[in-house]
Amino acid sequence: MPIDGDILKELRRDQGYNQEEMGRIFGLSVKAYSSRETGRTKMSIEMLEKMADHLGTSTDYLLGRTAVEKPYPPRRRR
């Protein structure tokens, strides 16, 4: 899944992480994380969800589909 690498990079930096730390958090090498951040390697939906959750945003924001950084409220289960 192609993400907007500039958005991911900005969020990472705003929260004080470097690429090595992000790789460690998500079980990736620095090179593997970097290739996902730059869009050279597509990201699985599961990884996209994990990154959005960790960074406190939505998958749509990481994909560049919305300008709203704040995540959506969770859906209520019935």
C-alpha cells in the first residue's frame, strides 16, 4: 500500500523518533523502515494500521487521503 512518505517522516520527526527507533518498534531494520517511509517498498495493511496507531493518526492521513491528522473516534460495538 503506497503511503505519503513526507507525512510519515513529518510525524516521526514531530514525535522525536529517528528511523532506527521506528524500525526497532516495528521489527524492521533501518533500511527496511526507510524503504517503507520513502515508498520504495509497499507497506502491508497490518503495518500501516500499526504505524497509524503508534503515531496517533489514521491510515487515511498516512495515505494522504485526508488532511485531518487526528484519528477517527473508535466505532462502537453493539
